[in-house]
Amino acid sequence: MKITQQIRQVMPPPVSLANALRAQCPSHIDLLDLSQAVPGYPPCQPVINAGVAALCDPATHKYAPALGFEALRVAHAEAEGVRVDQVAITAGCNQAFAATLQCLAERGRSVLVPTPYYFNHQMTLTMQGFHVIEWPCREDMGLDWEALPNLLQPDTCAIVLVSPNNPTGYVTPADDIARLLRVAEQHDCALVLDETYRDFIDAAQRPTTIASDHLIRLYSFSKAYAIAGERVGAVIAAPELIQQIEKVIDCWAICAPKVGQIMALAGIGHAGDWLSGWRERIQARERLMLDELAGLVGYRVASSGAYFAWLRYPGDRSSTAEAEYWIKERGILALPAAVFGSAEAALRLAFANLDEAGITELGRRLRA
Ligand SMILES: Cc1ncc(COP(=O)(O)O)c(C=O)c1O
């Protein structure tokens, strides 16, 4: 069978690497899993109840409108301070990204992506035929403004920013987002802002609503309401782009899963306090983890926030070799910098799912 070079050159899903590493955990050590960027707890009861009730309603099992249920679009628009015609509901934030990029430009044009990157962004861009221009972050994982002018090309049609970032946890300050948007406007390209983890930082750290036809905001209901398997995300963009995205959704999935949409709507209505509780718990885990890692000789947390920390380790092993060493010798599973397009001696710690005992144990194992 002939398969395109374009898809062959896309990296394999890193989840296979995580599984291969997991299999190397010695049987006498309890695995400490810091590889998962998905809530490790179930949704709150009102969200589950809404899903169960939806399953029992025969109407649920038909298609929804391609852009999503009106009620969910309205609720998300209200929560974001935008108009409903600026909202598309997608089958997860990954589809939001792919559908957006499908509309933005012809194949072969370039997209600027800060590195380390979220691997699915790099994979999507490669399979869609974009040229990915890597924009290495500064030492503190912030945006490197000095490097930017030389990287932007006349054919750059989008700049991608993930904040809070996966994999580094870095939260881009609101002023920097506004500055990057001005660059995008001057360059007449889009700023695609992926805010999948924004519910896990304080409201004061989040960018305020900025109105610009050059700004495209992507969101995921997966993490906020612990419904990753139900596949619901959203795009906020100019109505002109939303109308084109409707065509993509219609062809790729027809609509986002309806049970998920109903659960997301229940989340917006009833899970506010529950979500705040998880935000506070995960922030407490982050503080504890930073304390645990602070005294370790040679290690340094370059940045952290929301779900992730970017940990530089001592020694000269490649990040893949270091991840193998961690799992075989310490029973700790963390993804290497390499899968995020970074040559740094660093690992991504997805700490959000480790409770206090797990984080204390992480510190103990790294000190041993
Ligand atoms: C930055 C980022 N964007 C998007 C996604 C995918 O979200 P969804 O489950 O809504 O497709 C993830 C999931 O890990 C992510 O880390």
C-alpha cells in the first residue's frame, strides 16, 4: 500500500513511548506516574448525572449542530465575554486546533511554534503540510523576544502559544500575550492561543478578554470537568472563521459528542466550586513538589504551573536515556524533553495527579 510521506514523517504518538517506559518499571517498585496530563479523578456528581440522563434521552443519540449545542455555545460565550457567533464547539481541543489550522492557510505555509512544544500541535501541523518554525524559549521558558523578528517569515500564517504551557507549565504573562498579538496583527497572521489548562491558575494570572480578529482562543473542557474521554473543546474566533470551521467539523466528526457537550454544559452550570477546589489542591501539590525538589543537588525546576513542571537534571544523559534511567532505577515515569522537540537535559513532570504522599515519595526517590 502506498502511504504518503507527509504522514510517515509525523512522529509516533508519544503515548506509545510512555507505555514502553511504563513496561520497564521493576515489579518490586510501585510506579510513580508523572506522564499523564489528564485528570486522575472522576467528574463531579452533577456532571455525571447530566451524562447519565442524556444517555437515557433518545434525542441524544442523533446528531447535534456542527458548531455545537446552542445552549453550550451561549454558556461558553457568556463565560468568555464574547458573542455566540464567535464560538465553535469541537471534539476536544485537539480538534479545535486542527480545524482552525485547516482554515488558516494553504499547505506549505509556515507556523511559528515556541519550543518545547505540545507534541500534538507539531504532529498536526506536519500532517497538514505546514512548515513548523521552532522558536526556542528563553532559559526561564518565557518567550524570547529578541529571536522573534528573525524567525517570522513572510509566509508565516500563525503563531501558536500554549498558556499555561504543556510541557513547561510556564504561564505567559497577560502583557506578553498582548504584545504577541500586536506582532501577529502587524504581520497579518493569527495568534492561536491554546488555554487548555487555564482553569488551574488563578484568575488574576489569566489574560483578560482581548478583542481582535487575529486572535483565536482554544479551550478544552477535558481538564476542567475531568471529561477527557467525552471529547469536548471550543474555538473562539471571528465569525468569519467560525463559519469555515463549521465545514471542517461537519466533515471530520459531524459534531462534538453530544453526551460530552451536555456534561460540559452541566460543568459550566454546577461545577464552579468543585473546579476551584481542584485548582487549589493542585496548586498545593505544586508548592509541595517545588519544596521537595528545591534541595536536590544539580536539579532545577526551570518553570512550573497548572499541571506541569520542567525539570532540568544533572549529568550528560540524553533526556530519553534519563527517562529510561528514572523508570528502571526509581520507578518514576516522566516524559523526556525530546518528545517536546527539545534537546535540553530535562523531563516533564505532570505532577497534578500525584497526591501529597506521592509527591513526598518523589522527593525521597530522587534524593536516594
Ligand atoms: C496544550 C494541550 N492542548 C490540547 C490538548 C487536548 O485537549 P482535548 O482533550 O480537549 O483534545 C491537550 C491535552 O493534553 C493539551 O495538553
